[in-house]
Amino acid sequence: MDSTDYGIVHRLFSPFRPFRSVMVPAHSPILAASVARFMATQPPPRIIHGFGLWGYVGLRASQELRRQGLSCVPILSSYTTREIELRSKLQSFTSGDPISERLRVWVEHAVVRSISGYERRAYRESRVVLHNYESVGRMIRNQHGPEVACRKIAYAAEPAFRTNAADGIPEPPELAGLEPHTAPLLVSVSRHDPRKGIDVLLRALSRLRAEGVPFRSCLVGEGPLLQSHRRLARELDLGRQVAIPGLVVSSFAYLKRADVFCLPSRFEQSGSLALLEALQAGAAVVASACDGIPEDVRDGVDALLATPNDEVSLAAALRRVLTDPSLRARLAAGASATYAARFSADVFANALASLYAEFGMMP
């Protein structure tokens, strides 16, 4: 056990090698038994809060407790379903993406479909399924049935729980090397996977460069398509205007220095924590109007929204914000206001506390 500022972390050994959540059926007997043993020592009320497919573990543990005559409420949080997440990846691959990565996702998708019954039980039998978007709630009900007890709740990103999240972090060296030095800085924080549309962003930036629009750009994040995107940037001759550093220690250090944040996703079922971090950092936002993103930000108020998978639409939105300082300032102010009202640590903590109180967890 490890004590942290947020509680106690229990570590448990499982003999099965992890392969993301597709190993839940193998892990679940071991994990559920351990959770049930611990919860049996705790006074009521008891709540087991699972996440996604791992909610099946919480469901099994709560059922074991009930067999012992002990009350327990299983709750599940979900930002997407594994089958739909992987399906969207398959739909997002382009001809230039590695065949090996497409094959890996295809195999994982096939395995996830074969164990979909475990996920369905977790969603249908949990007392409540929490989600961040109405679009996610509709997706869950469409896949697992209208009887799923969905409820929208506030959500937040990890830097929201740290005051002055970027304090003491020096300027990332990648930024110092970007040219032209006086141009607005555009930052994207994202996994390099096909859903995220980094290739669309690179092609939009190539258009802007050809038009002579001044900008510097840093695309932060790791993922299976990282090398493919670096190669595409070279092919587009983006030169010293674009840096693609891969995994970094603190993405928030880049966002705090950004004039513009871009989220070019083709699909974003689960919502973008990087978008919330950008709102917290006070950057002007340009994002794809896909899935639930228009539920988080409003076009012309705290962001500019572009058509998903459309480099022309994305370039047009970026051109507006990069060439208009007053628009950038207005969107940045709107971003900060939206973060404070909807995505701060206090907003999320209060929403979760109210939910737990509903089930008798807090006074």
C-alpha cells in the first residue's frame, strides 16, 4: 500500500500481462476478490467507483459483498466505450499510416468485441453511469441499451488540482528554436493516433505557410503515429516553424506559453483533457466540432470550431486567430471564464461530492 495526498493506493499482483482493458476478464476474479476483502472491513455506506470496462471488476466486487450480506453501490464513469473507441481509430487511418499499427488496432478491436458482454454487464448493472457529454450518454445507450442509468457530470484535467501548475518549469527548449521568433505560438497536445487528426493539422499549417501567415508551432505528445507525423512534417517542408518533440515532462508548460491551442481531432468521443488544460492556461482555442467538443466550447465565444477532417476549414479558423490579436485576446478571456465556471477542481469535486452524498457517502 502507498499513502498519497488523495488516499491509499493498494497494489495487487496479477499473473496476466496487461494489454489495456482487454485483459479485464482475466484480471477481474483476482481484483474483485481483493476489492471485496478490503471493502468488507469498511463501515457502510460503501461505494465502488469503476472506470469503463474496469467497472466490471467493481460490479463483481459489489456482488460478492452482497452475498456476504453487506450493502454496496457500484458506480461507473465512462467517456466512451472500448469498441467504439477502437472502431473510430480504424475509420481514421490514412493510406500513409503504418500497416502494422492498423493490424494491431484491428486485432484489439476484434478481441474487445469478443468480450463486449463484460462491458455490457458493467454498464447495465451499475447503479449509475457517469459521463461528461450528452453525446457520450447517447452512444452508451445505443450500444448497451436504453436501461443504462446515464448521468452527465462535470469533469476536470489533472492540472486543475495543482495551483500554479507551470510554476518553476523553464521554457521548453523546443520553443526557443522555432522561427520566426516573434510569430504567435500554436501548441497542440495530443496522442499521435489516427483519431486525433495531427496529419490534418500539419497540412493546414502547410497551407498557412504557403500563404505567408506568421506562426510557430509545437505539437506535443507521443503515440504510434509519431514518426509518421514527423516524416509528414519534413515532406511538407515545415522546417523550423514546427517542432514535434514527442513525450514531454509537462505539457502544461507548453500550454501556458501558447497563444493558440489547436485540437484537430477526427473523433473525440471521450472529450479532450488537453482542451480543458488549454482553457485553464488561457490560450485561444481552435478545435474540431466533433462529438461532444461543441458541448465544452462555443464557436466565437471561447473557441473557433472547424469542420472535422477538413484541412481547409481548419486552416481558415487558424488564419483568423493567428492574424487577429484582438480575436485571440477575446477567445483567451472566454477560455479562462469557461474553465472557471465549468472545469475547475472545485466544480468537479463538488459535483462528485453531491453524487456520493446521494448514496449516503458524505453528510
